[in-house]
Amino acid sequence: MPLPVRHNIGAFPTYMWKSEATIINRLISEILNRGLSVSVYDGCAYPVKRSTNRAEIQRNVAATDETHFWVRDADGNQVAWFLMMHGNWCDVISDCTDNDLTNEIMRAIEPTINRQEGKQ
């Protein structure tokens, strides 16, 4: 596998693939623009809990080979979940909750995913 294409996208770790950082950045935008918060789970721990701070969320993505976003509304109800498997480039979002909200978010980021196809 080739080395990741370096990027300067927000506060994401620079060892991430540029295509993955681009897609996850759009995912974060769609979540935060809806007034929701994100807890980041790295497969071992929750380094971020119920955050609306983009840079804090970005810094804690890709600490391991997988990142989970647990998404909550203003009342603290869990409303969505996204699983990112790093190294899958444009297919970085590997799974998510199947509900109206996540389907709406995935439709909103689909053009970004399509533009990243074939890119690292």
C-alpha cells in the first residue's frame, strides 16, 4: 500500500489519507450543522464525549484503524452511529445506523464521496 497523501485539512492527523479526511470532514460538518454532538470512540476508549468542537473531533480521528462517531441530539439521546475503517479511502464510512437521519446525512455527503473515488 502506498504512503498516505499528506494534507492540511483542519486538525486531522496528517498521516490520514487525504480522501478520508475530506469525507470525514464533510460528515462532521453535516452532523454539527444539525445541532448534534459527537462522541469519538477509537475501539479502546472515548477520547471525545458529546463534543461540538470540530478541531477536537478531528484531532481524535484515526488514532487506531477504526473510528466510531456516536451522535447525540441536544437532549442527549443517541440518534446516529457511524463507523470509519481507515485505509479504505473513499469507502472510509463502512457502516452506520439505518434511520432517516443517517440516510439524510449520507445522501448529503454522497457527492463528496463520489468526488474522492479513485483518490487516496
